[in-house]
Amino acid sequence: MSIAIVGIGFGAMLVLMFLSIPIAVTIIAVGGFGGWMMYGMPLVDMMGGVIWSSLNSPTMLAIPLFMLLGELLLRGGIADRMYDAMAVWLGRLPGGLLHSNIATCTLFSATSGSSVATAATVGTMALPALQQYKYPMAPSLGSLAAGGTLGILIPPSVNLLVFGSIANTSVGQLFAAGVVPGLLLAFSFSAYIFLFHGKAGAEGSAMRQIPLREKLVLARHLIPPVVIFGVVMGSIYGGLATPTESAALGVMLAVGFVAGAGRLNWDLLANCSIQAARTSGMVMIVLVVSLLLNVTISMTGAAQAMTSWIAGFELGRMQLLIVLLLFYVVLGTFMDAMSMLVLTVPILLPVILHAGIDPIWFGIFVVIMCEIALITPPVGMNLFVVHGVRKDGGDYGDVIRGAVPYVAVMMAFAVVLMVWPGLVTWLPDMLAGRG
């Protein structure tokens, strides 16, 4: 297959998405039709078997379980108390409650797996306090949108689960690889706030002095997410549970914490389950069509054609990654994060492997690119989410102005990971006994 045909297929998918055709329909239309044109019905007939063998896996069950875990924390009131605890400990730092936004997003991400859920949850809790203490609106909204992106990097992450399924890589190693970059990126966000919005906490410094005893009492609300994260990740790397089993353990712990708070009832369980099922269904449909696209790409030789074409430019590792960084940033301006992941990974993974780049490292890189897409105007999903929870009817431009600097922070952070890839690979290598 020539590179021209690959380009036509990729361009056709972009055009269909520009016409507001759903991403799942777009991918199956191009992937299925392309396979039929090249090989006829035999290729189409084998796609059902590929879907069944790929989805008939215990790993896939982790997606709805992690979705349910996040819903329980959100609707059970645990997330609300997390923000209150963070605010009393961090509210008096230079930048004030903006640091609380990032810290709460970081902790909620460790149990949620969804950026949109993280941004919506923390935004709903934080904005009343930010408005009460007269924080500038653009930096406030920007910190919430950017902090929310951590939901798909810090494990458990649905995007990492999807990447692992598409790239046939270890989900456990991907989860381990996301821990250090996720924490470092959260620290980078706080460093930016400290340097450029340190005075934003001036009104917040007027908050009453809270005794240490009261702070310690509020700190107990941080125990549930810390315990859940510890059990989920510890059970995986202690060899006690698979990612799916650890997700089930997390759900049971969340149910226990919600029950302990007196919030557990049948209505809450039903609402959490319904919302988790809806979100999981959306993710699974996109995953299915990406697997079908994988079949077409493999059988038609599209991956080999792309690899040979890029190899012809004789780019070094760093040059290739810089090109991919710019490519993903541009792509993220008009494509949502999950669509970008499932559309590009099947095509680019052979190129990455040919260049000698670790697929685990590449998974983290792609997820960071997805994070950038979530806050890149005009279609960044987190921008719409954070603006949607704002109650004062302000300008959409506020959230854009607040979020754009974080795009630069994440691009710089991606370059840091290119220069020091060990920041990603150190923890999974150590846990696997390779360090």
C-alpha cells in the first residue's frame, strides 16, 4: 500500500469528523470500507472474531469498574470533603486556593480515571470559594481545567487502559509509568501558579486562622482516596490482583467509605451504576471500532507503508518526537482526546517501535498529548466542562486565557520526558525487577 492511500484514508476520517459525524461511525466507515475494498468480504467477516477475542478479556471489565469507582466518590460526598481538607492546608500559600485546585484534582485523579469527571467535580466544589475570596477568574478556571487533565495520566486511567488494549502492552506497567510523570506534572502546575499567580491568594490570606487540631480533623477526609489508591496500586504490584480485580477492590472500598459516611442507599447505587454504564459504553464503542481499524491497517500494510515513509526522512529519536509533539498539538485543536488516541496509535505505534522507542514511554507521551487536547481551544472538552459549572454567566474567553499557559507547561514537560525518559520508565522497571 502506498503512503498516498494511507493519507487519503486518514484525511477522509478527518473530513467526516469535521462534518460532525460521530468518531465511531467515522472510523468504522473508513476502516471497514477500506478493508472491504482491498480484500472483500473475507476481511469483513473476520472482524467479528477479532472483536470477540479482544473484548472477551477480564481486562476490559476494569473500564466500567473504574468508572463506577469515580462515580461513587463523586456522588457519595467523599470528593467534597477532600477539597475542604486541601483548602485549609494549602489556602494560605502564595497562589492560595489555586494550589488546592491542583492538589484536589491530583488526589481525585488517583481514584477517578476520567479527566472530565475530575474537572467537573473539583470545579463544582472550588468555584464558590474562589468567587467568595475574589480570586481572578481566568487563573481560577485555568487551574481547574488543567488540573482536571491529570485524571487520564495518574492511574487508574481509562485512557491508559485503552492504549494498553490497542498497543497490546501491559496495563499494570502503564499504570506504574503514569505515577511519577503525573505527580511531577501536578508539581509543575503548582510551580507555575507560585511564579505567575502568587498574589492571587491575597484575599485568601484573610481566611481565618484555623487551629492545627481542626486541620488534622479535616485531614481525615483525605484518608479514603489515599487508601483506595494504595489498595488498587498495591494489589497490582504486590502480585495479589490483576488490574480488573484491583478495580473491584477499589469499588468495594468506596462502597464501604460511602456507607461509613451514612450516604449509601439504593438510589445512589443505581445512579452511579447508570452513569458508569453510559460512560463505559461510549468508551467501549470507540475501542471496538479502533480494533477494527487495527485489522484493516495490519492486513493492508498501511503501518509498514507509514513506517517506511517516515524512515525515509532519517529523523533521529528527538527529531521524530518533536514532530509528533507538534502534530498532536495541532490535531488536538479540533479533535477530542479519546478520538485522537484511537485514531493515531494504530498508525504510529509501528513507527515508534521501529525507532526503538519504548511503547510504555510512548503510552505516557500520547496521554500527555491527550491532556493538551483537553484544554486546547476551540474544542478542548475540559474548557467546556469548567465553563459549564461556572454560575456567574461570564465570558468563555476567561477559561481559554486561563488554560493556554498550562498548554505551554505541558509541552515543556513533554520535552523534559523526551530528554529524561527514565522519569517514565524508572518505576515500572523497578517494580518489574529490571531496575
